[in-house]
Amino acid sequence: MTTLGIIDLGSNSARLILYETLPNGSYRPTFEMKQNIRLAEAMVDGRISDEGVERAITCSTLFYRAGEMHGVDDWIAVATAAVRQSSNQSDILKRLHEESGLAFRVIDGKTEGRYGYLGVVNTLPIDDALLFDIGGASSELMLMRDRELVDVCSIPYGALNLRVHFSHLPELEMGRAAQRFMLEQLACVPFLSGAKGLPLVGLGGTARAVAKLHLARRRGSLERIHGYPLEAHAIQDLFAELSALPIGRRKKVKGLSESRADIVITGLATITALLDTLQSERMIVSRSGLREGIFFEHYLRFSHKTRLDNVLEHSVENFQKTFQVNRSVAQSVTAATMILFDRLVPSKLVSETDRTLLWVTAQIESCGCYVNTEKWAKHSAYLAQTSHLFGLDYDSLDDVVALLTGRDSSLRHPEKHVMEKHASEQNGASKRSDTTDHRLHRLSVLLRLAKLLNLQLGIPAQELYAEFQHEEFCVGKMPHIAHRVATSADAGLGDEFAKAFGIPLCYKDK
């Protein structure tokens, strides 16, 4: 086992993340820390003040000690825009090394953008997008096409130094002024003209703050941020609403940390300027960025590549290894599940579009046993929702969680269910939430049937029989199968299958 410590000495905040890599090739983040050091605010006449340097040294020393306590084997420490722009950069790096024990590397804007791209491309199922990272003293823009990094640009303005730049204005006028200014900056970026209409992917503290604000309002509590989608109008509404609030009231807004209350306006001003420039309709938030990109470059170094070939398959395998899922059993159950699924697709009782969803669920559904074999399904759902399972869009991961818990979407997100129901009643369409619940219930029954046949009755996947006969769905074959099912823990599954699919289930003797 080896532990890698990664430090990002940013212009607004500094962050530490530790990654543990095991001999079986699996990895997981094990520890994180954050300090608000505000180096961009400490910039005076082109150099970071002594007070700012002291904050950086104190923070870095704290991070180094935490890493030593956790047994860090290797360190990668980088400094970004504030140190990059500072005229006393060499003195800062020398003092950081002497007093904290860490050798920092100053990365340029394009390298910072490339690391952000690696963090996104290795964790989100996105092919084409304009990625952006609004830091404290710079904003990086990365154009991605077919999962390839096409172009990178770094603009020397971020949420913190924009606030300093417009500090002469009354608080309520600052947002619009910053937005107009950033529109002018973006107009000078040549490759943005070819990115019209692309979705935005926001990484970094500003994008995460917007997601937390929106989540706090929609659901009453903060949930998963990675992959969270936001419509453009929702972001513009947040910008207008928060811009109208004095900073004292902004600090009390639910979902917004006090430390970000003063710079969230200039951050939102930059995002809305990007939305206007690209005429984008939505933004996806990525919790993975620079630090994760650095990790993947390090993790994949021996493969001579920096990008995973298949994010979902790699992530599922890593997830299984992390939570000690028996991969042989998981593969057997998955194979049986997909045989049943494939037999039902031609009848349109299930949709081919749900293949990936069902495959992922079957592969990881026993992971909760790592926590406790009692109520393992509940633990499996929690791990899927909160751990590092990548490669699915936000709604698909929600569906995986629903399948693992056996709970419908109205129980997971009651306010979403109510909104969908109201919308469908307004336009006369069928209720999507009801359709979704029925669809997921069918998939859940299929997975349980596969486990009954494969695990409880011991029918190998390659010998599993599943065919339509006389308007019945017949499965088996094995001697006295009906009797064996009757004495199993899932004796009533036939009735549940008939109710879910509207056709009888027949257990076929050999």
C-alpha cells in the first residue's frame, strides 16, 4: 500500500487530499483538508505580502504534518495563479521548502487547465463540453471534443481578485460590473466562438458553491455534487437574487458558506458571462478537478497514458475492489441478470436503454456487506451514492441508488416527484415519476430473479434457460425447480413478477 499526498496552494484556498493505492491496483481518497488562505487578497503591488506568505507557510506546514501522520509516501505540491503572478515567487517557494518541508512546483495556466481536464474526463461521462475553473486569481477554460483536450486558456481574473478589482463600487453594483468585464475578457478568447451551444462543466470552489446553493433549496439538505446538472436560468436567477443582497444577509443564505459570501457574486458573474458567451443551456458541476487530475496522471503513469479508456468499467472494478465485492460472484449474477434482460427486450417489457443501469447495479449490489451484512442493501445504496463511483450521469446514478434500496423516486426526492406530477398533469402527459418507478421495479424484480436462479438454486449463468412460451416467461431448467423455489427466501417472486410485467412467470423443470 502507498499513500500519495497532493497539495493545491490556490489563490483563495489551499487543499490537501491523500490517496491510498493498494497492491491490487485499487485506489481511494482517504483524507482531505482545506484552509482559506486568500493569497490573491494579499497581493500588493504585484507581490504577495509577508502576511500572506506566512499564511501559506502555516497552512503548508499543517498539511505536511497531517500527511506524515497518515503515512504519506510521496508528495506532489503545486501552487497556482497567486504565486504564479507574484514578483516574489522565488522567495515564497524557498521559504515554503525550508519551513514546511515541501517542494512546491508553480504550474502555468495551461497546465492547471490540463489537470482540471484530466479530473473531469476520468470521472464524468461527457464527450464534448467547455470546462471552466474559476479560482481566486485566474479562470481556466478548456475546450473538450470527443474526450480530447483541444485548447486551453487562462484568464488572470478569478472570484477573489475580481472582487478586489471592483471594490470601489457599491456592493449591489459589483456583480453586474464584473459580469460586463468578464464578457469583454471572454470575447478575446478565440476558441470560444467554436464552442457555441456546448454544455459547461464547472470545476473548482465557485461551481461547487453554486451546486450547494441549488441543492439546499431543492431538497433541504446537501447531497452529491459531482455530476450535478443545473439549467442556465437557475444560475441566472441565483446571480440576480444574491446580487441584490448586502453581504450581511448573504452570509445567512442556506447552503452558502460565510467564507464564500463575499466572492460568490463575482464567481457567479463569471459563470453567467460564460453562459451568455456560449449560449449554453446548462452547466454540469464536477467535484473532480486539478487535484484529481494530478492523481490520475500519477496513477496512470506506468500505462503511458493519462486518460482512462472506459471510465465506467474502470470505476466499477475499482469500486468492487475497494469494498471487497466478490468479483466472481458479481460476474455470475450479472451474467444471469443480463440473460433475463436480453430475453425480455424484444417484447418491449424492458428497454435496451436500461442495459448499463442494470449492469452496474448487478455488479455492485452486494458492496454494502463491507459495512454490515445486516441491512446490506441500505449500505450498498449509501456507498453508491456517496463514494467514488464514476461514469454515470446524475439521474442514472440516482436510479442505481433506487434499485439498490428498492425505494421509488418519490421516496428519494419527494419534491421532485410532486413537481413532475404537477407538470405532467398540466400538459396531459403520462406521469414520468410513475413510469420511472414502474420501470425500476421491473429491473429490481429481474435482478432478484437472477439471484434466485443463480445463487440460491445454483444454476450457472451459461446454463440458464429463459424463453417466452405460450405467453409465459419460462425460466430454469432444473429438476423439481418449483418445489425448490417454494422453499426459498424468494418464494413469492413469481407473483411479484406477474404484477410487475403483466405476464405469468413459469419455473421450468429439466
